[in-house]
Amino acid sequence: MLDTITEELKLENCTLCPHKCGINRNGGKIGRCKSTNKVKIALYSIHNFEEPCITGENGSGTIFFSNCNLNCVYCQNYEISQLGRGTEITIAELAQIFLIQQDRKAENINLVTPTSYVPQIIEAIKLAKNKGLNIPIIYNTNSYENIETLKMLEGYIDVYLPDLKYSDNIIGKKFSKIDNYFEIATKAIKEMIRQVGTPKINENGVIQKGVIIRHLVLPNNIENSINVIKWIKENMPNEVYVSIMAQYFPTYQAKEIHEINRKLNKEEWEKIENYIEKINIENGYIQDLGEHEEEYVPKWNFNGLDYNF
């Protein structure tokens, strides 16, 4: 099985993400994402603080993969994404984790930062489905994705949860050490929409298929956020869900960068809220702005501004 995966998905000449490092991961080489040919995860858990249609009543079955193809200076999970904390597991073990999450009554399987491990994830999904996996599978990504890799996932992923971080590539370079983020991410999101369409919610309010576009608002960069939201409004179907997050706090290297070394303030957040209301985003969520600096737990409101959960 491993030989087939390698041949089909190019781990010997890795081009899974837009960096296209071309390194031989089977030979123990590592590229920009620092991943080898082994699956590496930091943890798996039932998470109750995703958007309401993901969390549902029983929580989301999150699996946090180690390493990342971005280098965000403010990453809240930097020990996992940048420092590589985690444990190597086999494809069979990954499939078993999917089934464990389902046995725990998770509403879905939530693959967090999965890009580097697409070949192994596909095989694990096949194994798990053969053993009875039947809950939705979520691909939770920073959107720095190759279209060719996303096409390989068609039919395996039910829900895409892409983060559209930047409308300005200069900001993307400054804070995530990335080139051409906006063009690459927006093309990727269009491919996700093509594959799974707009959200389909079941009778219990849990998403079964579709795309939810996330955006984390950064302090002193409100224009970036407004342009991200504007792009979504002008280029995505009205039915698509948008999730605007206020949970930013300075961590990792951001603590040393004056521009983003603070939380959002009320004035900044009101500009975002007012713009969302002005252009009439129809579906989605916007976080409340925490009153205290230590308050980082997401609090979600439905349909932009109106209904509290």
C-alpha cells in the first residue's frame, strides 16, 4: 500500500503544497513544512468550541497534525505547527483514531492542518470507511493549497474549513513568511466550493457538506480584513458560511512585533461588525470581542449579529 501511495502522490518528489519543494520525503528529507513520509500528530480530542454547526451537541472530533507549510509569527498552536511537537503514527493507527472519534459520538472528523499528510489521510479514510466510518470529514486548512492536491481529495472530504488570512500579499509575507498567498488561497477556496458546494445542515444543526470560510482579524490590519470579507461577498455564493474570529492574542514571535503585540480593541472590532452588516453577509458567525485580555475562548453568534448560542 505504501508504495502505491508514494507513487500516486509524489512523496519521493514532494509537490503537495505550493512550495513544491521537490524533496524525497521517503528518503528522510524534509522541506518547508518539515514533514517526512510518516504521519505525525500532536493530539486528538473532542473539541466543543468550534462554530456551532461544527461542534453540534457532541463536539468535533479534532485531530491536530504536526508541522505546517506556513510560518505564522502569531500562531496560537506554534508548538505543534512550528516546533513540530507530536508523535509519529501509522496510517492504520490514524484510521483507528477516526473510528475512536466516531465511537465517542463526535459529530465529525476534523483534520487540523492536514496538507502535508494528504496521501496518508486518503488511505486512512479508505481503511476507516471499510470499517464503518460514516460521519462527515472536515479539512481544516490555512488555504495555502495546490489545486492538484485538493482534486485528489475529492470524494473523501465532506466539509472544507479554509482560513482566508490575507488580502494583501505584503502582509502575508510579513506575518506568515509566504509568497502569493491571496492568489493561491482564493483559487483553492474556489476549488473547494466546486467539490462540495455550499453548506448543507442536518436537522440537528450540524453541517454535513459544504464550505465555511474563516478569517482571523489582526490588530492594526483592519483594512486587510475588510478586503477579505469584500472578496468573499463578491466572489462566493451568498449561501456560503463566513466565520469572523476575534480571538487573536499576541503569542509566539508576535510578542516581539509592535504592530500586532496586543489584542483587538473595541473600535477595530466595531468597524468589522459594521462592515459585515453594511454588505449583508447572509450566513455565518462572528465572535464576541472578549472583555478581558485573558479571555481567549471563542464565543459565537449566529448569522452575524443576531442570535446567541
